[in-house]
Amino acid sequence: MPAPDIGRDFALAEAAVREAGTLARAHFSAAPKSWLKDDDSPVSEADKAVDGLLKRRLAGARPDYGWLSEETADAPDRLACDRVWIVDPIDGTRAFLDGQNVWVISVALIENGAPVIGLIYNPMREQMYTAIAGGGATLNGEPIKVSAKADMADCRLLANAAQMKHGQWTLPWPKMNIQRYNALAYRVVTVASGRHDAALTFSRFHEWDIAAAGLILAEAGGVLTTFEGEPFAYNKAVPKHECAIAANPDLHAAFAAFVARSRKSDPSGM
């Protein structure tokens, strides 16, 4: 169970995330400089500025907590910490640089490998998704829950439709209403709020993409696992994962069963 000071940690994180949102909005309006990282993913001066602010506010206030962020060089000393901040300063950098408003700031607090606090903030839409383990999930302070949709057919799905072509699978996918957001964290929390029914990702991703969003989804009654149905653990030595399903329990089971029947034995080409 979370320690008694979880409320203070949540208040600290919420204030830091809101301040980071103000900073990110300023950069969004100013066409920030950007470049490619070694893995060919984009990064901008906005990512770096927001990361620096969050680290000063969070790690500065809790020096005994570990730190894992997309834009900070990883330090193995986090593995010895009971509590670890896991941060994505801007999830959806491509959308950010393209002038789209579907990027978010993600902050999670992990305790002994499990998330106990999650905050996802979209400052352009003024949407703050939050959760504390065992306390439910909210959007702008109002409780949220996943949809009741149980069938894949005609569900509102967030995914990359190009990765669902029949040639990559042994069975055709049912007809669904498919949209795509660049930010994985945003995909998951819109499922948590019931705006969409499910989200799939077929690509590799990192703990900072799902740590906060996964808690929010769980507290809203949803499920986030690998394609094989395994839950995610956090603060691992190699903080990487591959493929995920996010949905309410019934719809999650339907997607997992379809993937098990239809997925090719070697999905590495997807």
C-alpha cells in the first residue's frame, strides 16, 4: 500500500506538471528547435526544458527518490530506490512539432515496481487526468471510467491501421472506427475516460510512455497488458516493452483472444 505521505507527493507532482504545461505551451507557440536522437525519434528544446523543470521540482524535492525520464541519461542508482519518478516531458513530440494538440506531459510515481501516482496533462486542451492507487481516476477532478463496449466490431479504436493489414495477420480484423494519436499515454487515458473503447500499440515503447497512463486506466476500471496478457512492471534495468492492449476487461479479452488466434508466429516485421 502507498505510504501515508502519498497525498503530499501527489500535490507536489500536480503543481510541477501544471507548471511544466505552462512552459510547454510557451514553446509550442514559439516553433522550438528540434533534432533527431540516435534512434531517429525527434526531440526539441521544449522536451529538454520541460524535463529540466520537472527534475528540479520533483527530484529536487524528493532527493531520495529515483529518476527515470526519456530526456535524462539513465542512472542505475534508481534500481536501488523504493520510489522512482518516471517522466515523459512531452509524449507525442512529433505531434507537438507538427502543431497538433494531442501531446501530453506524463508523470508517474512508482513504489516497489508498481505505480502509485499517475498524472497525464494535455495543456492545449486543458485536460488533467489523475489517479492515486486505490483512489479512482479523474479528468479535471471528475471521476472517469472505461466504456462498456464488449465487442471489437464497430468499437472506437486508437491504433496504427497500417499495422493491421491482412497480410500481417492470419485473419482479417473486424470493422472498427480507427483513429491514431502519436502519444501513447494520451491514447491510454482517452480509453480510461470512455472517449475511446480501446487502444493498441504494435511498436516498442518505454516505461515512461505507460507508467502514469496505465495506473489511470486501471483506476478507471480498465486493463493494460502485453499482447500475451502479461501486466507491466516498472523501474526495470531495461525499461522497454513491446506491444500493448488497453481496454475495459471484456473488450481487452476479445482483443487478446483475436491476437492469440491471428498473430503470426514471428511479429518482428510489424
